[in-house]
Amino acid sequence: MNRLSNKVALISGAARGIGECTAKLFANEGASVIIGDIDYSKCKKTAKKLQKEGHDCLAVNLDVTKESDWKGTISEINSKYKKLDILVNNAGIYSTVPIENTKLDDFNSIISVNLTGVFLGTKYSIPLLRNSDGGSIINISSTAGLVGNSGSGAYGASKGGVRSLTKYTALQHAMDNIRVNSLHPGPIETEMLADKLSNLESRSASESKIPLGRIGTIKEVAMAILFFASNESSYITGAELAIDGGLTAQ
């Protein structure tokens, strides 16, 4: 039996990587999937492919930093489906620039996408989730939101904010039967880390720090997202799950 039958799911940052993989997985599990991203053309291609395979899929032009985009997206979902069961706040940008060298505009940009985007998505999805008798919000944070490292600062701050916001949202909306959890991937084979991982020395250095000895895959993250989206996690809210090969267990 499909784990997401009759459920409607919205995924931000779904044009590629973890978001795209999650969209395809959700569709195969029976969900109606709304694919949102600033790369609208890529979203449409993915949606068209899924539709040809017999899935219900809708592409939306979604800049997570724009309140108007969230309002428009939620309005479109309400018009077409009359409900929303799952929100995956996945959109994000990455930075390794140390704090001292980070420009204010760059800091604000990272916070805007990675944290404000989660806030806006949550804010505007909650009424529709509540009207659907509850549902699940999955916020994609990072191991950088759990522990510090020698690079970045802005990225870690944004992801730490996602972790905290997740817990506040979970407590405030438990009575609405809206579950809210955060996922914290470590190094994953994505386009975001492609340059770093293409360098054999950098890859080896990263893998040497991971107890399982390898970089994770987007499918492994998507499967964890599926767990939190499904009824299999019905008694879990306000939790955080590290998907990092044991990196943060050390």
C-alpha cells in the first residue's frame, strides 16, 4: 500500500537534488505533489515527466523569500485540492565563507532563503494544514545547525534557526495535529556540494571524518523525509534527525 495515498504535498526547492528526489518518491507513494522552485522551467519538466507516468503533479514558481509567492502558491493549492497534508521546507543556499569575511548582504541573503523561507512557508501553510485535520511539516536543516565548524557562520546560523523554529512550531500547533520535525543532513551528494566533492582530496578529507566512511545520497535523505511525512511517524513532533553517517555522534 502506498504510504502517502490521498495526501497533498508541497515541496520547496524541488527543481533538483533532495527536493526533486523527494517529489518523485512522494509521487510514487501516491501523493499529489506540488513542486516549487525559482527554477520554474525545471519544475515544469519534472512535473510533466511525473504526469506522463500517471502521477498528479503541479509545478509552481516559488521564491521562498517572497511573501506574495507563498500566498499565491497556497491559494492555488487550496483552489485545486482544497487541502494540504505535507509541507517540506527544503529550499536553501550554501556558504563556506568565514564570519569575518562575510558581507552583510550575503549574510542577509542566506538568512532570507534558509530561515525566512521556512518561516513564510510555515506561516502560510498552517491554516490549510489545520483545515485538513492536521499534517506534517518537515524542515530541512543541516548538521551545521547542530554543531559548529571552522567555515561559514551565516549558513550555520540559518540552519540553527531552522532547528529552533521547528520546535516552536511543533509546540504551538500540536493541538492542531500538525507535526513539525527537522532533518539535519551531513555531506550529501548534491549539486550544492559538487565542486567540493569533485576534488579527491576534499572528498577524502570529508569521508575520513564520517564514521560510516562515505558521503550520503539524496535518496537516503528523501527516505527520511518520507518517514516524517507518512503516518508511520504519527507520534513524533518537535524532533530532529541527523542523517550524517554518524558525523555528529562523535
